[in-house]
Amino acid sequence: MSVGTLNFRSAVLNRPMSFSYLLPDSWVAGPGPYPVFYLLHGYCDDHQTWLLNTRLVNYVAGLPLMVVMPDGEHSFYCDYYQGPAFEQYLLKEVMGTVEACFQVKRRGKARVIGGLSMGGFGAMKLGLKYPDLFCSVGAHSSAMEVGRTLPNWGEMRAELRLIFGPLGKRNSHRAENDPFALAENLSPEHAPALYFDCGTEDSLLEGNRKLARHLTRLGIAHEYREFPGAHDWGYWDEHIRDSLAFHCRVLGLKR
């Protein structure tokens, strides 16, 4: 397996950006082209964090699957209400670069997306917003309500206002970045496969429970699970295996 970093200049963000990747060895996994797993990091992390803090390399060894870990900075993988357009950067430039530079499949039925915390929110939001681009979503310990409540998370609050816009104002931007609202506008038969989980000692637990209940009311199929654990790498290293297994079932990959 190749472990690498690709550096490129983003025209959308007007600065250099990077993503890390895992690419199967063709003599082990077959010659490709491969489906792609876009794996998103959390708020305080970067594109290398999944590799540094989990055994992801071991978990995907031998699979005919490319894993791409983009750098989302603090963006929640959104186009800011006031600021840079990280959603466009991810969907147009990261995905475009991956599909231009690597032997991967270029259709929604061969793309899956996942993440933790901020990245779990981003994965769920993008999967519900663009069901033609991703066939499966896997999210862990996700900040599902962040755009609805703008929680008072210290220094983050000012940046959250730039991303989602002010509270108390009805605007299309907020709805476009809200998994709850996006689910309401999605026909159940068009939804991607959805998996998400959260630790029972995690402060974000109730938001995940609310989304599970919301999806149930809307008739959107999903798998939601709770496990003992908190908002930490011990939990994510263990349960990335659950979402990976879910993605493999959707893609028809044998582990």
C-alpha cells in the first residue's frame, strides 16, 4: 500500500492545500480502478490526523479501496456564509484532482464519505445534500446540530457565525448546511446508505439521537448505534472499523 500526500494549489481558496491518501497495491488488491473513501477530520486536526492516531492503514490493508483524507481546516466542510468556499474546494478540486491523478472509479456508486466530529457533520451534510455523489455515509461522534444552535464553544463561536451565519435569521445558507433540513428535502429512495454512531459519554450524543429520530420520522433508512466511550481517539480508532465495514458492504467489497 502507498501512503502519500499530494500538495496542490487551490484556485477556490487561493492558497496551497494538501490531502493524504492510501492507495492499494495493485498486485494485492487488483489493478483498479478503485472506489474512493473520502475520510474527513475533526475541528482541531488536519489531513494527517487519521493516519497518526489510528491503525487505519492496517484496517484497509488488502482492500481494493483508495482512502483520501483532505484538509478541511475549521470549515465544517461548508462554504462560509462570510468567507472561503470549502465545500466547493472539496467537491470540485479535491475530488477532481483525485479522479485526474489516480486510477479510481468516477461515479457516485463508487464514492463513500465519512468522518469524525466536525468531519462526521461534514460527511452527513454532504451525503444528504449530494446523494448522487456518494453512495454511503459513515459518521462518528458528529456535531450534527452545530449549524442549528451555534453552540457557545468558546473561541469557536465567532468562526461558527462566519460559517453558518447569525442565529435568528431565516436564510437558505443555513438550511443548505443543516443535515436535518437536508433530510427533509430528500426522497427516502434517493438517500445514500447512512451509518452513524456516538459514544454514550460524548457531549454530542443527544444531537445524534435527534437526527436518528428525525430520519426515522422521515422514513429514511439508516443505521444508528451507540457504544461506551467518549469524544476521543480510542473510540474513533475502534469504531472506524464499523463504518469501514458498512462502506464495504455498500460497495460490495470483500474484507
